[in-house]
Amino acid sequence: MKQDLIVNRAYIRLFTSKARYKHLCGGRGAGRSYVIAQTAIIRMYEPAYFRGIIARQNFADIRGSSFQQIVDIIEDKGLEDDFHILEHTMSITHKRTGNQIFAKGFRAASGSSTAKMKSITEATWVWIEEADEVGKDDFDKLDKSLRSLKGASLEVLFSYNTDNEDSWLKSEFHDKKRDDTEIIHTTYKDNLKNLHPDYIKVLERMIQSDPEAAKSDVFGLWGGGKRGKVYDNWRSAESMPEDFKMECYGLDFGFTNDPTALVHIRYSQGDIYVKQLIYDYGLTNPDICKRMNELGIKKSDKIHADSAEPKSIKEIQNQGFNVIPVIKGIDSIIQGVQKVKQYQVYIVNSPDIQKENKNYIWHVDSNGKTTNKPIDRWNHAKDAIRYGVVGMLGKPITKKPTISTPGKR
């Protein structure tokens, strides 16, 4: 029942404000996606007409993020009998009220086709997740198409991290005084009771070790933007290919401060496809083995892992898994990055990889110059991918690393 959905009081204005545009932004770990997913469920229970859209730049990314978040809450609260959930089309309908939500992407999975925002008349509520990925032109087309003949007021919810000072979201909504806009800025401190203690330590460690990065990542202050992304041509895909030449797994060890990341990698028709399987804190080696058994990973499957963790590798090998250490050497990170950049990479249903991809950038020195060394953050799944690709496809063709030009994105 909907009264079982207890909403974080930091977001009370999400329910009281009459503004058309509601921006939920700020630092990481603030629980924005969770509370918006709760809102969607509550709205579907209400007797008034409701038709909601959950949207992202790429349609394929919705399945593992906003749509899954809503489904998880429904299942966690034992509300499955009240809803008709269609996983394939990513639509959810309340059986009694008929109210529903469905998914729409501004772009297809490849990012190369035209916008898919069609048949959205009568929508009363729109959630644009990772709104900073969406271009202003695409949003304007959507905004102009939203209309309802049923007399219901319209809400457009944006959720995003405020890390790019050049974003149109800042200039269009934050820098202007608008009567039709509500800004709800939150940080992890507004959501402490819902966060794992290890994740809180990660954020607080960043405050101490890298206060400049913490301004945007932790406190949600507008910064100078993410300059020089290491990987700038990764795309989304809806599924792993069934027709493939090679496959393997990549494993990066973590524990308290960093997550353990396990990815599934397939090489098909000259392209790399990647799907995250594990991205979690506090996992011991027995925990990792248990997870891999649950995932159906066979003992003969090749798992390429960080050679700097020989004890962990040995313990997992002792459980019968075929873990292969990836030998490191001078400039092995740069060489691995070069190898991965030789291929078109498709990300399948992997929100944490997508998040890393936005934040994994080249290090900037004290003079503001971009170096050819990546930062040592937002790289856990990235390292697992690098281990897997290098282990499966060999060392890269030697060439100078490609560095994205700093500036607006």
C-alpha cells in the first residue's frame, strides 16, 4: 500500500511545489533517484489521471536505472499484485486506477538515430534522469510536445549531478529567476540513514584527499566541468550479442573504500560489449566466489584480474575459478587504455559503468594542463574492463594516447 512508502523529508517540496519544472540536483549519494521512483509509485495509486514518462538520453540505459529502481521498490514493498509490469516494453500500470508509466529515450541505443520522443500526448509527469546528458534542443522538442487534454497539471522532473558549469541546465534554470522552477539541492548528508557506512567513508575520504573534486562530486557545487574524458566514444546497447568470437570476465578488487567490480565482456564483429555483474563495497573473497556462483560463471571461464592482488587471486583460484592475473609493467595503465580505445565499446545495462564513464578523466596538473595520466578515481569498472580486454585481446598497438580536448561538453 502506498502509505508504506516513507519519503525522505529533504524532498518534501517535490510534493508541495506547483512548479512545472522541478530540479533534483547536487552531490552524490543524496537518494534523488530513489525518491523520484517513490513519487511515481505514489502517483499511480492516486485516483486522479496520471501518465508518467521515465526518460534518458539513450533508451537502453533506462532499463538498468530508473525503470529498475521503480520495479525494485514495488517488489521490496510487496506491491507486485497491484501492478502489471511489462519488462520488455518497460511499462508499469496500476491495475485498479489504470494509471501508468512508460519509458522513452531521446535517442536510440546507438546514439545515432533521431529522437524517439513520440506518442507522448496526455502525459502528466516526466522524469529525465541524468538530465545533464540531454541536449537543450532535444529537451525543447520534448517540452513543446507535452500537452494534456485531461486538465491535469504537468510536472517535469530533472535529476542530475551539478558537475558541469557549462551545462545548459545551469544557464537556463539556475542562473535565471523563474516562477515555474523549483530547485531542490541535496547531498549525501540529507540521506545518511539510507547509505552504507563504507560509501559514506568513500565520500568523506574524497573531501580530505581531493577537496577540489569534492566541491562538485560530494557537495554538488557547480564546478569547471569534467575536462578531458578518457573514453569519449562509448555507446549504449540493449543486450549482449549472442553471436560473438570471444568472451571473458574482468575483475577489479575493492573492499572498504573502493567497490569490487566484475564485468562480462564479449568481442563481436570487431566491437566490445560490456555488462557489469558486480559493483559493490565490502566484499570478501568468499563473497566474490558466492556471487560468481550465483551468476552462473563456469569454472572454465576466463577471469582476468589485477596481478597486484596475488593473495586474493589465489584464494579465488582455490575455489576452482579460472582467475588469470594481468601482468602490469611500466605504463601498463596507458597501454591498457590505448587497447580499449582501439574498439567501439557498447555498455549494456550498467549504470555504474555509465557513471564512471562520465567522471573518468585525464589528470590536470597544477598549471591546469591536461596530462596523459588518468585520475585514480571512477575507475573500478574501467580497470576491470581494461584487464579483460588486454587479457582477451592482447597488448595494444603502440601509439600516443588520445586525450579529449578540455572545454565544454
